[in-house]
Amino acid sequence: MLSMNKMRFSAILSMVLFAATVYSQKAGDNGISVSEKAKIDALINAMTLEEKVGQLSLYQADWDVTGPILNTNHLNLIKEGKAGAIFNAYTVDGVRHLQQMAVEESRLKIPLIFGYDVIHGHRTIFPIPLAQSCSWNLSAIEQTERIAAREATAEGLNWTFAPMVDISRDPRWGRVAEGAGEDTWLGCKVAAARVRGFQGTDYKAGNTLMACTKHFAAYGAPQAGREYGTVDMSMISLYEWYLPPFRACVDAGVGSLMTAFNEIAGVPSTANKWLMTDLLRKDWGFHGFVVTDYTSINEMVDHGNAENIKDAARLAFNAGVDMDMEGSAFLDYLPGLLKEKKVTLQDIDHAVRLILEAKTKLGLFDDPYRYCNKSRQEKEVMTAENLDFARKMVSESCVLLKNPDQVLPISENVRSIAIIGPLGDSKKDMLGNWTAAGNWEKCITLVEGIKSRVKDEVEVYYEKGCNTNDNDRSGFDAAVKIAEKADFVVLAMGENGWMSGEASSRSSIGIPGVQNELAEIIIKTGKPVALVLFNGRPLVITKMAALPLAILETWFGGTQAGNGIADVLFGVVNPAGKITMTFPRNEGQIPIFYNGKNTGRPLNPADSSDRYLSRYLDCPNDPLFPFGYGLSYTKFTYSNLRTTVDGNKINVAVQVANSGNRDGEEVVQLYVRDKVGSVTRPVKELKGFQKVLIKKGETKTITFNLTTDDLAFYHPDLKKYWEPGEFVVFVGTNSAETLSESITVK
Ligand code: GLC
């Protein structure tokens, strides 16, 4: 009897202990266990008001400059416990030095978070995000962020101000370089992949970065494409086109969001309570914290939304901002605002809790130096494996725009190549913008990549010929001379690395300087010519595209640019990239994007005789190159599109044949048009894609399965649902060349 009771007791005890363990470890929605919460509560109770608002303050170290410097006092603020996080500082020694000040000199020894703009790689720099989106390879994009996170956390960092998920339909805006192009559906997929890559599945792993989705919201729609410009749009447009990638990141568990500089319909994003509290937290259930963009609280005075910085601090804090980047507005004014009862201690404590929860999840309270591991820094940065992956990503991000008479790939019979242009041997430009800790000296230029590929079997000549952006023609003659003596000419032209990115809007987006002129002269030599284009945005290359030359879009490929491009030029890799932003014929067409509305007087390209149609007098409506466009060294033929409707399911099948003479990958794209809606619908919308390898001579059947949920759209009441009726299904190699079939879904 006794033994039976003993057994029962021990069974009950073990169950109680197990339950207690689970309960104590049981994380709430925000991933914080009961015991961790208790520690945070105790810390908040011990903090002074100054220390609390200090946790809500982010300052930049003087290692890199990414905005106007308002504060040079960050070291004292750290020691006084008045800084919650530091950005623009990295390396184990550098971070350890600052972390020691926080955890050994401040009163409560609260560790700092260290953030940086790890936008497309940390030390190994990958192609700019816009380029990566043209790979349509979501797992590869996720992997680049995985590598970036490993390298950045090996150098002291634990927070990145990425992914940037701003949808944009205006290539005059320089920051299109940082995003995933014009399409919301694809933008959502890329955004979630990047959050997964950065954050992995375990914040405490020590090699994952807390991500920070930006810029919330609609920063990519400035009037006239002018940087920091006013944004004004309908709520339906905001919900349909600009908000979904942020929602995708919240659903993927992103740890933080960054506000946008711009106003939306008269209210600066940084003071927009509807955006940051009602929508982000109440509707979407976001548990992380919101940091401002660089001094964007202070800038509300210039916006004309606040009389002074104190008023701006009140507005931003009460709207839902938790952390102030570089502006010192919270540190300087929240204590006074509390005394005046214009903010509440409850809200201050809540914001502090969110910051402390992030530090807990990052494991910084367990070990403030967990990201300061010298041996990781020596072993995990710019490894051969990372560089190999970067090289593959370069090739996969390239887009073949033109290839008359199969100029490319460069024939094996070519014995001499002339490389001409300002971007042929420029290491600095290969990185593009937002290169953080990237080391330009380690970049492989196009000249280096080609020489490395051909070794001593082919003569390689190089002449810069001209600069990217001036009228100096003194190099033309030397360029012509090497073109005349070579079998093949590669033009390396485009923008320099700093003509895109932040504060880099351009009103005219052609290839700058006298590069076009030089290209026209080189063409006259009669040699086979391939233009390798370097740029951070779609350019107006209409004149260049009229010349008899091949055009390979390579964007800014980063550390391995030259090698990855050479792999495509020589056919080691068959290009499969597809542009994710429309290339306009001229600036007058902008904003131009594939998923526009039909209007009440649509132009019928087959019969444009009628004057009174939606058109220009001096330019076609269609772009130079449409969304989803990209050629291959082989040829893909689409046939037998079949669509069946089965209740709420829509099943699509198409055959794609590789009728060329080499294997290749094809991004098969699925679009849908809703013919009639209570809100007008775009002429087509991307609803799926598959990137498939099809061997030469092979035919594959590609299938897609949609449901009526995929047909839903926002209504004036901002509810999202679909409407029965007639739809058109399109499948093709880009948004303009498709097979189509009408269906009715009831
Ligand atoms: C910049 C950018 C933002 C960046 C931040 C920190 O102004 O707008 O994208 O993350 O400041 O560098």
C-alpha cells in the first residue's frame, strides 16, 4: 500500500514539476517566459525615469554616418544608462568596448542592442535587394540573409535595419534599389523570406539578427519620385499595394519595425497613431517594438505637424513609437511630458518592457558579450562558401534584356575582348549603396572576372573611355582603338554606386554622362558588342536598346560581381533573371507598372486609330521592358493552357518546352484578371510563379493551384473578400507575353 501511494505521489510530483517547468518556460505570445517576465518587471521597478527613457533612445556610434549627426555624446549616455541601443558600430572589439561601458559602468548594467544597416550582406556583400528579387529565388534570398546574419553576429551585431519592403512604381526614387520592385504579391514573399533569413527560428542562437522591417509606411510612393516627398493616396491603395509586405513581415514574426520619414495623407508616419497602434498592434497583433527612422521625430517640426521637438516627441510617443533614433527627443522631453501628464508612466513602462523583452530574446541578459566571439569573427566572415554563394547570386540576379543574333554567350572562338566603360574596373561601384561593413577593396570587377574566366587563352584590353557622369570625351579615341583590335566588345556602363539608394532621386534616369555617345561610336566599329549594365534602378535605355547590341542587366552585384557576371557572359550560367520593376521608355510614362487599371477608354493596341483613348500623343503606352521580362540563352515555348474550376479551387496547367539547344531555368508566371469588381481591378495581377529547370528538348507541365482566397481584394470598408464572376487566367514568360483563358468562378 505504502509503495503504491509512494508511486502515485512521485507520479503526481513529477507531473507538477513538469507542468511548473513548462509553465515557467511557457512563452507568451511575445516569446517571453514567466521567469523572464519577472526579471523584466523587477528591472522596470528599479529604474529611474531617466533610465527608462534612456532605454527608448538609440544613438549612432561614429563609425559610419547614415544621416545628419545631432548627437556626439553617445559614450557618456551609455555610461549614464541613458542609451538603449547603438547603431553603426561593429567588430568584436568595437562592440565589446561599448557593451562594457553599459554593463560595467552604468548603474543597472542593462546591455545594449547593436544595430546596423545590413541590407544586402555584412562583409560578403550580395547583389542589391532589387537585383536579388530578379532571381525570383526565395530560398536563395533567404539564404543570403542567413549568411549576412551569421557574419554580422560574428562581428558584434544583433539587429539589422532590414528588410526594406517599400513597394515602388517610380524608378526616379533612388531607394527602389533596396526593395523587391513594384509587385505587392512578390514583395510579400520576398519580405517574409528575408525576415526568416535574418531571424531564423531562434533569436537566442547567437547567429541570428533581429530584423527591422521598414519604412512603415508607403515611403516608396513619394510625389514625383522625389526623396522624402509627400505621400498621398486612397486607403484602398494603401491597403492593396503598400501595406501587405509589412503585414507579411509581422506574420513572419519580425522583431521590430521602423517608421517612414514621409507623411501619409497629411500625417507623418512617425506620428500616425492609426498606423502604429490601431493597425499594427490592434489589428495585426504585432508584439515587437517600433523605432523611428533617423531623427524622424525632430523632422515633424519641418513637416509642420509639431510646433517644436517636445510636441513632436509627445505626438510620436502617443502614436506608438517606442524608440527614438538619434534625435534625443525622448530623452530630452519625455520626463517633462510625463510631469505635464501629456504622456503616461504606464505607456513609458510598456515601451521599456518591449525593449527589455527584445534584449531578453536576444540573450543579452544571459550574456551581454554573446555576440563578441573572436573566433567566430575569424572563422565565419567572408568564407569561401559565402563568397561562392554570393557569386551564384550575382549570376541568378542578372537579367538578359536583349540578345540579337545570339551575341551572347561569348563564343569560344573569340581570342580578344575589349572592355570599355567607367564601370569595367571600378571596385567601389560594384558594392552599390547601403554597403555597411562591405569592403570594396575585396570586390571583383568585371575586368577581373573576365580575366579570371579566360585566363591566358584570350587577350583582354580595358579602357575606361569616359566617366559615369560628366562630359569628358578625351578617352574616346583610346576606347575605339581597343575595340578595333578586339574580336568582341563588352561595354561596362550605367550609374555609379551612389546614384541610387537614399537621397538619390533622379529626375532623368538615362545612362548618365556621355556613355551613350561612346556606345554609338563603338557600335560603328562593326564588332559584336554586349552592354553590361550597372544600375540601382530601372533606367531609360531606349536609345541604347535601339542599337544592335546585347544587353545584360547586372545591377550592383557586390563582392563577387565580376565573377558572377563573367559566368553569364561566357555561358557557364544560362541567365534566368526576370525584372521586378518595369523599364519605362521615358520619364514621362512614370509611374508605370504592369498591374494598372483598364480605365474607361482603354487603348486597344490592335486599333489605336481612335483619338479619344487613354494614351499619349508622343509615346506608346507600353514600357520598354515589362514586369517579369527576361531572356534566356535558350528558347521556351508555352502551350496547352488549361484551367479548371472546382468549387473554390482554380487549377491551372500549362506546357513549357525548351526548344533551344541548352538547358535553362524559366520563371513561369501566373497572372489573374478579375473582369468585374465593385472596386475596379488591375488588368492583371501576379498570383504565382515557378522557377523550373527545363532541359534542352524537354517539355514540362507546370501546374498552379489557386483558391478564391487568392482572388480577394480590398473594398471601401477595407474588408478583403472576393466577388464571383468572370476572370482571365494568364500564364507566360513575362507580364506581357502570356497564354490566357477565361473562366467563371461562382
Ligand atoms: C536612414 C534610412 C534608414 C536607415 C537609418 C539608419 O536615414 O532611412 O533606412 O536604416 O537611417 O541608418
